[in-house]
Amino acid sequence: MFQFSAWQTVLLDMWRDMAATYPLFALQYAAIAGILSVTLLAFRLRNRPAEQALIYGVVLGIVGYLLTAFTQQFLQGVPVKPLARAELLFFAGMLGGWRGGMVALAMMVAARLQFAEASWTIALGTSAEQGITLLAGLGLYGWYQSANKAHIRFREVLLVWAVFVAAQLLGALCFTYIAGQADSVRYTQLLRKLGGAPRAWVNMLALFTLFRMDAKDRRMQAQQLAQKALDVMTGLRNRLAMREHLEKCYTATPHECITLLCIDLSNLPELLLDRKEGWREHYLQELDRVLREGPMQALLQPYQPEAFLFHDMSLALVLRGTVPADMENQGVASRLHQQLSLHWSQNHGADPAVRPAFQLTVADGSRALFDNAPAALHDLSLHLRTQGMEMQSGVRYFSRTIAQEAELNVQIESMLFQWLEGKQPPLYYQPKCSLASGETVGAEALLRCVDAQGEPVSPARVLAVVNKTQLFAAFEWATIEQAANDALSLRARGHTFSLSVNISGASLMTEGFATRVCVLLRALTLPTSALVLELTEYSKLPDLEAVRENAQQLHEAGIKLSLDDFGTGYSGLSVLGRLAFAEVKIDQGMVALIEQPRMHAAIQLAIETASRYGAHFVAEGVETAEQSGMLEAMGVTTAQGFLFAKAMTLAQLATFADMPLPTKGRPTQGG
């Protein structure tokens, strides 16, 4: 053992050497702090947490590599090199975890092998010492990740420092034992580690102060961004928030199907005339609330809906795992439209003139169609803008981009003129069946066409183009002629049930329309009962003399008028009271919700209303035996829907009508 006087000499020499190296350590700590500041700023700008561990390791490893090269090349005469390698490894483990720590360790080992000359025992001992330091940092990785960095306390920094000092002492012991050094050297090494503890404390205090300031800045920045992502008047998340959410979806699951559903108003000018100040904010907040509650929340929940304020009076939903075609086939958007209309009807008055008429735009927002989120949102805006003043209450589907839609418009226009010239629109028929026997008692003509790639085109999409070309009346007349000829073919096979054809107000407003229909039926030697004209108009039907005369003449001739989609838009009491309708139909949106008490009551009221006006009641969109049973119990005798059959060709309809009658319902047929 050393004598006390010898220890005094050793300690004095050691403290003299350490004091001489303090300025060099201070420069290294300043460099480390500067590098970490830049790294933290880069993380804040990139905002990719998954990359942080690796980047921390690379940054701290590069710093360690350069410092090793510097100390070995320019401090060759110094027996003990002043190198902050231990601090770098410790922080690499604490900040970067296993990935970052191992990268930093590998780079420092490589630097030592390249620039330092030492025996294998010294190299092995140094590696063990570095490994212990790294393990100490790794032990604090979980704590650091979960810690509230904006409120790191003094005692927590003290604990980290204590762990570091303990790792240094343990590492020094391992180094001296592996390197086979004498006890005097071992004690000297331990004293040097203890002597460097105050220096390490100052370094850690500075770095944790840096982390704390960065965390506070991040929190303030996040709060500012959150405020920017909220609408000031309503408190709803705005379009900026929608873009950020969509970008996250694109990044997390780039191949996932995404649908953008925008809820707008088709009668906004009329509503504004009857509303007080502050109505907009109240309406949007209520719309956001009802979408997150009750039946609407249950309807949308499978698609992880997120609602955002898209325009001043538009709310948009981001729906995941679905495309517009699925929304249309499953009737989700139609049911949502019906739910919204029902809610406002029951809570804000039944008069359609003073309640919102909702227009739902369903567009494909999948990553496969767009380069980024702003492009998807811009495309949705263009879809809304192209509808303009022609927007009507209901649901519209867009499975293509606006450029693809423009190309499709050209194709539809070309097909439209071909149909008009040949007077043969592509019609399919969906049977109307008796709920009691399953007998085919009629069929509705439905438009079914495909684009140049053979993909089906939504009938609503076709009708929108027809409306823009101002050929509605001509198109509807071609449809009537085709259906009349198909009725003649069915009668040749012994089927005398009627075929229903959809018409709009454009036809009823055409002078002489009823006379023209009667002349057509006489020319084909068809009875007037062979055709039923279904009025499918969501906008107001003008109270014109031509409308009244045509409706009266059709009624007197025995040609039945049917009011389609009763209870939606303006297809309500005002129209039913003015014109003699022989049939009233409710759409699949109401039938789908028949199990809900409020909708059940609404359907019952519609049945009673039709009965009072002497009209036959028909339910559309019947898909389950439960719905069929409930309708029959309410007094409904006729229905159509997938429970009985999908839309089919004329030949398939004749075959279907020839099938033996089951006691209840019929299996789905056709395509």
C-alpha cells in the first residue's frame, strides 16, 4: 500500500492533469450540446419519431468518432486523452435505445481501432468499460421516453448523474482487471472517475435544461398548431386538421381504402332567409354531435370516422376501409342521409321549406388515386364545385378523380346520344313482389350502363350528365318508349303486370306529355295499366298549369302516377296533396332503419298518409326477412329489394316471373 505522502503526490499530480484538461472537456461538451440542439430541431421539423433512435446513434457516434480522431492526432504527448466518450455513449443509450446505442458504440470502437495503438488487453478492457456505460444509458431509455420532458425535476437529473457515475466506477474496475493493471493504477483510475463527476454533473444539467426547453417549445408549438386546426366560431376541426389526419392515414397504411364523405345543404339560400344570427354555428355543432351519437354513430363506427369542417357550411368525414362503390352497394350513405333528414324533421319541424335538405357527396380519397392529402382535398372541392347550383338533396358518388370524371362525362354524353338515336337506353328491371305470396306484381325500370373499361357507372352520375345537357325530357321519353316495348314483349309471354318508369318534373312540365304517352300505348295496343310513371324529383315541382293538366289527363286515362322516395327532399305532402298519385313508395334508407322506433313511426305515418289519399303503398330496398315481416305486419302488401331479386334484364325478368311461387319472399336472382 502507498504511504500517505505518496498518495498526496499522486493526488496533486492527478488534479493538476485534470485541471489542465477541463477547458478541452468544456469545448467537447459545448460541441455535444450544439449538435444535440440541431438534432432536436431537425426532429421537430421532420416529426418522425420512428427515426429518432437511429439518428441519435448516428449523430452521437459521428461526434465520438471525430473527437477520438482529434484527441489521438493532436494530443499525442498527453498520457491521458481528454475525451467525452463516456458521456456520448451514455446519452446514445438513453436517447437512442438499442439501435442508437449500438450504432454509436460501433463507430467509437472503429475510431479507437483506427486511431489508437494499444494491446489487445487494453482494447478488451476499454470495450468492457464502454459497454457498461452504454448499458447504464440503455437502462434509462424507457424512463426518458415516458418522462414529461417539459417538467424534468432536479432530483431526476441527480439520479441520472448518479447512475452515470456508478457506471463509470464499475467500468473503471472492469478495465483495470481485464487489462491486468496494478492496484495503484486501479485506485488512480477510480479517483479520476470521481474527479470527473462534477464536470459530468454540469454537462448533464446543461443537456437536461436543453431537453426541457425543447419540450416546452414543442408543447407551445403543438398548442399553436392545434389552435390553427380549429374553426374559431364553431370549435370544430378545420380543413388543416383534415389534411393532417389524411396524411397520417396515407403514411401509416398507404394501401388502405379511404372515402371522403361531405355533408352539404342543397337549400342553403332558402334556409338563410329564415334563420337568425348564429344559426350556422349551432347547425354545424349539432351536425357534428349527431354524427357521434346514437344510430348514426353505430352506422359509421366500422369506418373509424373523423369529422372536419370542410367549407363554411360543409362537414366532411374521413372513412377508412371502404370505397364509394361499397358505400353505394351497402346503402350506408343513403341510410346516413335518411337519418339526418329524420333527425331534423323530428327535432326542427316537418316543413321541408324550413329544414335542411342534405346533399351527400361520396368521393374516393384513397392513396392510390392521389400523390398527397392536399390533392385529395382539392379534388373533393372540385367535385362539390362542379355540382354548383344544380346540387340536389340526396347522395352522389364519385369513384374517380375530377379529371377522370371529366373523361367519363364525355363517354356518358356519347352514350346518351346513341341511346336517343336508337331509342334503346340500357334498362334493367327490379321486380315488385307481393309480401304475402312472392308473386311478381310489377317491375321498375332502372338504368344500368358501363364505361369504356367495363366498370359500372352510377345512375345518378348518368342523370347528372343528362341534366347538364338539358336533355332530361328527351332521355325520359326514350326510356318510356323502351319500357313500353318491353311491356309488349312481356305480354307476348303471358305476363300482364305493369312496368314502372322514372320521370322527373321536366316531363310533367312538358306540354302535351300525357297525350303523347296515351298515343304511344294505343300505337302498341297496350292497356294504360301497362305503365306506371314514377315521379323521382328532389327539387320543388312547380305549380304550373301544364303539370296539373298532364297529371289529370294521365289519371283520367288510367295511367298511374307513383310518388317515389316519399318523405325525402320535397317528395312529401305538398306534392301528394296537389296531384292524384295512385302509388306511394319509400326508399331503402327508411326501410333499413325500420327497427328503430322513430323510423318505424315515420313509416307507419307514411302508410296512413298514402291510405288517406287512396294510394297504394310500396316499400323499396327490402333486404331481410325481418324487414319484410315488419312491413307486412304494418299493412304493406308490396315491396321490392334484394330479398326478392336484384335488377335484371328483360329476359331474366320473364324467367323470374315464371318461377313457382314460394309462400314468403323469393330468393335473390339476377345480376
